[in-house]
Amino acid sequence: MDNQFLSQKQLRQLKSYTLNMFPVKDVSEIKK
């Protein structure tokens, strides 16, 4: 997935989805 093709709204939705899917410690790794 290329972030260039995602709108800011989609990025926020993706972050929310990711937060729900992974433990906080893993999310911190993803955000890097």
C-alpha cells in the first residue's frame, strides 16, 4: 500500500484499525 494514494481521512482510519489490531507495544514499532 502506497501512502501517497491515501487521503488523510483514510490514513486516520488505517491508524485506528491498526491500533485495534495490534498491542500498543507493536503499534509503537509500526509508527516508526
